[in-house]
Amino acid sequence: MNTSKKKTVDIGEYKYGFAMPERSVHKTMLGLRKNVVAEISRVKGESKWMRDLRLRAYEIFKDKPMPEWGADLSKIDFNAITYYLKATDKQSASWDDLPQEIKETYDRIGVPEAEKKFLAGVSAQYESEVVYESVNRELDRLGVIFCDMDTAVKKYPALVKEYFGTLIPAHDNKFAALNSAVWSGGSFVYIPKGVEVKLPLQAYFRINAEAFGQFERTLIIAEEGSSVHYIEGCTAPIYTTSSLHSAVVEIFVKKNARVRYTTVQNWSKNIYNLVTKRARAEENAIMEWVDCNIGSGVTMKYPAVYLAGRGAHGEVLSIAYAGAGQHQDAGAKMVHLAPDTTSRVISKSVSKDGGRTSYRGLVHIGSGAKNAKASVVCDALLLDNLSRSDTYPTMSIKENSAQIEHEATVEKIGTEKLFYLMSRGIKKEDAEGLLVNGFISPVVKEIPLEYSIELNRLINMKMEGSVG
């Protein structure tokens, strides 16, 4: 990563590419060393068990090789990144109490307005720490816990220790080890037995500093018969240097519970987005990932569901958009471990101006997972002759009673459809947008209305002048 130039570049169509002056009350030295990991733990005032976990993870990170599959990660320089930056000395429960530049950032993104209209709780992370949290009082009455992970480690240590790192241990992969060593912020959600959270909870992650790494950690526990919808959004300024976003998400869906996790990722193109997300679904539980990847220069992300209880169901509905200089390597993993489990994957990707999308997926039917059913549909739309789409499906079937479906299509935007719409008086640019939005509609319709409108608008912005 080149750190010789410290300036933003022309943001063009990316409206979230603005940057505020960097401020910090604490910032670690450049690069990653054992003393940096220890410093992060010390500044946070953590207990010995978490500090020891971080230091063990750091040693694992050092020993783990870089992935040699997927996107090109050869330009990542771990010594050119700042791993912890605390922008303010306290967390706020009122927008008015935030420092002006942080408040202005979230005002421009629209988080306060979203909170007023349709959210049960909101958490906003700026750089390494959550700077704002607000939770509907009704959730407190129901016993729902929605807070940042740092608070959870201190207030609910027994609960965190029971689950933290059990689905995604530090040795899972190099970036899971990195996150385990330097994690900061993220969300902790606990839904008690039988509680239905009717409005979404949202976390918003913003990187403002240059050559920075954001490593939030999210843990969601939905007890028996409960339900929750958690939404996250992500943006960052555009710099001439690269930054790294490497999150870990662990979700536990107990018997008859339901969790939906929606991501609208709109990072700027100077971000490496390397994320590990995994859920475990017990008997008759439902786990749904709705994954929308529009931004970043490189994304590697494969949400997984471990179907551990009889009758459990998992879904991944994903959209990937890749323009010039972007590689979206995304997909899903469905691991069937119990009888009568079902899974569905719908992947939609759009590539233009030489962008590249890849679907990389796994369906595993384990021994004993009798009568399991899995369906995978991968559809790619290429908007020009420069762009590329790849599909890398893996099937591992250990039970003869399994029913497996896999379908993959690659197509170009239909000239006949385009001509038909234009013959009805629709401008070419609008017709192209309609066709693309129609292509991705099976996923978009699963997103709450306010978010689907914004997603369609973002896609239309990306589409301007893209075909022809």
C-alpha cells in the first residue's frame, strides 16, 4: 500500500466518498506487532482472558499463509495500516453530543433519519469504536440486548465467553486470526426466548482515516422461538492509498428461531473487504443472509450456515456489482449436518467496464443428513465485452437421499428487450437501468422497502453511461 500521498481523489458518482479531518484521542503506531495488540487490549481495559485470546490469535495470524485462491491480495501491506484509532473519548446516546465532524458524517449518510423512521435500535461505528448507540425502550423491557461488543465483553462476560470464537476460531483463516487479534467495535445482540423484534436493528460502519484497518466483531444469539432482523451498512472516503476491512460475524439461531442478516456494502474502491460470516441453525431454525456487495476494490465474502438441527433452513440471497477496477469474489456455504434440512442460494451478479464477479460456493451434505435438500442458482449479467464472471461451485454429498439442484447462467443485456423499451418512449439509460433492476429483483424484494429503494438508486448511479 502506497502511503506517500495523503489525499482523496475525485469521488465521481460515489456520494459517500467525502472525508472529514482525522481526529483521534488514541491511535496506535503504524503496522502490527505484539505490543500493538497488547496496547489495544490495555486501552480498552479488557480482562486477561480477552487479552490472552488476542495474543494467541496474533501468533496464529503470523503463521497463517495468505490465501492463494480467490482475488489478488498481493498488494496488501500489513505494515502500512493503522490498526486502532479512537476518534472520541466517549460514546453518545444523542446525535447532538457527537463531535461535529462525526455528526456531520452521519447526517450526510442519513442514519439519524433512518433511526427516526423505521429502526428499533441503531449503532454507529466510526473508525475503531462505536460512537453512538440508541435502543428503543421497548426492547429493554423485553430483555433484548443490543450494544457494541466492547460493552458486551465487560457487562456480559460469561455470555460472550460461551460463544465468542466458537463458530469462527482464530485458526479458521488468516483474516479471522487478524480480526481476533485486533478486533474493535461491532455489535452484540441477544434476543430472549420467544421475543419477536418487529423493527430492524441497524449498525453502520464508517472508515474515515487513510490507510486504516477496521475490524469489527459481531455476535448474535437468538434464543428458542425468537426472531430479529439485523442490518448493516458500510461506506468510506476514497483515498489514493488502500484500507482494509476485515470483520467476523458469528450467529447462533436456536430451536424455532429466525434471524435475517442484511448487508448493503458500499465501500469505496480503495477498500479490501475480507470478511468471515458464519451461522449455526438448530432444530427448525431459519437463518437468512441477504448480501449486497456494490463497493470495494476487492471483496472476498462467503456467508455460511451450519444446519445443525433437524428441519433447519438456510438461505443466502446475494447481489454483487463490479465496475472498473473491482473484483467481487462472493458466494455462500451451506453445511447440512442434520436430517430434513433445506437450503437455498440465489446469487445475482452484474459486471461492467472490465469489472469481475465470481461466485464461490459450497454445499456439503454430511453423513446422517438424510433427506436434505439444497438449491443453488447463480445468474451473471455482463454489460460489455471487457467484463468477466466466474462460477466455482463445490458439492460434497455423503447421503444418497439428498436432493441437489444447481443452475448457472451468464448473459448479456438483451438488445431485443432494450429495443422494446426504447420503442415505448423510454430513454436508453433508463431502459438499461430497468433491465438491470429487473435482473436483481429476486434479491432486492427481500430487503425492507427503504433499503431496496436506496439499493436500486445506487445501482442506477453505477449504471449511468455504462452500456452502449
